[in-house]
Amino acid sequence: MKRQTLTRAEKTEIIRLLEADLPLPRKYRERLFADPPKPVISPGIMKSVERRGLADGWANTLIHADNLDVLASLAGGSLRDMVHDAGGMKLVYIDPPFEAGLDFRMDMPVGENGEFLRQTAFEDKWNPGAFDEFIYPRLELIHNILADDGCLYAHCDWRLAPRMRIMLDRVFGNFVNEIIWHYTGGGRSRKYFARKHDHILVYSKSRQFRFNADAIRIPYKKGSGYARSGITAKSGKKYMPNQAGTVPDDVWDIPIINPMSSERTGYPTQKPESLLWRIISASSMEGDLVADFFCGSGTTIAVAEKLRRKWLAVDCGPLAIHTCRKRLLELQNYSPASPFQICVANEFQQDAPGGGIKAVLHYEAGGVRVELAGFSPKAGEHPRIDLVDYWAVDPEYESHQETFHIGWHSFRTKNSRPLVLSSPVFCLAPGTRAIAVMIVDIRGQEYLEIFIVSV
């Protein structure tokens, strides 16, 4: 790319930003430095776990990868065409780390006996200035991929809200709202007022953005005189209330998830579905594409699924991806959920089962059956089969396509802990065939084992 001459005013602006230790906007970085790197992720170099395709060519997609790589591909790679064909990215919600200086852990159930192992879900520790360097290019890419009538909802807390406002003002410019999500629960400080709210910053790509007021109305409070009789203007004109209720203001009183709620996944920082229901309903329509690039526990995609939106979600944490997978699979058991696929960047894909767990083939009349087996544990250890949380079989695996099609699966749920250890019999066409077995342990680590059989 040929570098362009900077004006005096632009040079003064760059010096001011550098002296203030602020990141340079993309318009300056691209003119000052070498060409940006090309996208490194595309469907051609990802392995995927796929349920089935959609008639219109779009498949709801969960991606295990660095979201910067995915955003780069959405901005300039083949994924951009897929998003365009799906009608464009209408809504992005992000709930990034809050620079809390903590390791966030979750207790993963082990086996069937009510035991747990504590696992690290993600680390939220940063050197000074590192978080700003991390989030700023991601905000720029989100702005790039949003549809012209799209919106970004950026979730943060008191630590980040001021700096996020500065960065979003610079990248987006079109400020819409600062929503205060107020909640109760937990302890109370005796040294300062309890911090019981988060900030959700709303920015639009342009001034022409969608807002579905009627989709998010809430009932009037009992005893409201306005709800009963309306109001009368000075002119004498009567205004009666909307029977569906009132449009929420920018302070939302929505409870956090009850510890006993069936909605709870155990993933730290999980947000309530009612919060995402309001966001998605307000800024998208049925059939629109919604994205979450820090998908965590999968609340965004679970609500998008229930509201019949298309969705795309990304996370780099194996526990996040596994939590989302199980949440989607359970959703499929109780509602006519849409197909989805899981794409795994090569750096996260494991090649062989670990932990002493193995798959065994049994040749039976008419086909092949797969059984999951584990070696006996050492003294004091859990039975290794207890560490398996999900497994699946692709009886028609095509290794050259690096795509795993689920032919059968079994997984543990919160209320049903037993794991089915033997698949049904798969009838195979004559010839040489590949059977693939995927095993996922309680840490979210995936292992793939491939068997070549002759029928």
C-alpha cells in the first residue's frame, strides 16, 4: 500500500495521541505502517463439527479461535461474503474481560456421583495498557463488519466504562445509549456504596439503526395513574397508554441468575437470558444475524436461537466452547432449534484421545458399533471415564474435508449425569471407510480418533 502524505493537522493529532499514550486510529496506522496482515482464518483451514446445513446456505456457527483472527477474516476474507449473503451483521454484543485482575474458575461436575473439579475458565489479568491494546483493534474490526444499520452493545463495568467510551467514540462516533444494568445480590461493602451495576454502551454504525420499541415494552406498574387514565395535553388532546406497556428507559433492573435456576451453567460471568432478550429484541428482527465475539457461557446464542435469529459466536476458551455446545444441544432437545456447526482453529485441535480413554470398534452383523472404554485409574484418582463429558461418532468421516458430521452423540447434563458408553450399530456401504470418534473431557479439550475399516 502506498503511504499517503500527512497534513500538518494530522501530524499534530498523532503527536497528541502518542504523548497521551492512546492508540492510533486505523486511518493513521494504515498510512504510517506496512500493509496489515491478511486474515489467517477461513473455513478452508478450520476443522468443524457440523450437525447439518441450512437451505439458504447459512449455518449458525460457534468458533473456537482468537476472535481477532475471526474478525480479520470477516472484514476481508471469505467469511465476509457469507455474512453479506446472510443479510449483513445487524447486531454485535460483546462481554469482554473487565480487567478485574482475577482468574475466573468454574466447578465442573465429574461423573455421576456429585463430585466437582475446579477448572480455570479464563484469566483476566493485564499489564498496564495491555487491555486497551487488546480491545481497540477488535472494536475497529467490529465497526468494519457491522451492517450500515447495525449496532454494537459493549458490556463493561466501572473499571472500563470511561476508557471504553473514549475508544468507542473514536471508532464509532455514533453514540446511542449508556445502559445501566442494575442488579442486587451478593455482599455489601462497609467502606463504600455497593457496586451493583454494569454499563452497556450502545453505538451504531450510522444514524440509520434499528430500534424495535414495541418488541421490548414492559407492563405498567400496578397503581400507575398514567396506565389507567393516560395524560391530557394543554391543548386538551388525550393521550392513552399503549396497552402493551411502556418502553424501558436506560436503567434496567434485571436480576442476576438465581443460584438454583435451571438457566445456570456454572460458567463464571454468565449473564441472564432476560438481559440479552431485551438487547436482541430491541436491535434485530427475526432472521437477522447476531454475533458475540466473547461468547462465554453462550447466553447470546441461546437467546438468539429462541428468538429465531441467525448467529455467529467466538471464544478462545475451551470451557466456553464446551459450555456453549452443551447448552445448544440441550436446547435442541426441548425446542425446534436450528442447525449449528462448531469450527475449531487448528491450533486448538487435538489429534488423539488423552487421559487413558479410548474408543473400541465392535464388528457386528450388518455394521460396526463403537464403545467408549477407559483404563482403571491409579489409586486415589477418579475413574477416567468420569472425566469424559461428551463424545460423538461420525461413521462416514472424510478426512480430506476435515469435517466431522455427528452421526450419534451422548453427553452429560446437569440433571442427567450418566453417559451412554456404546453407540448404535452403524450400517456401512461396502469398501474402505473411515470412522471418526470425538471425545471431549470436562476441561473442554477435544480429541479426535480415526479408524479405517474395510467392509
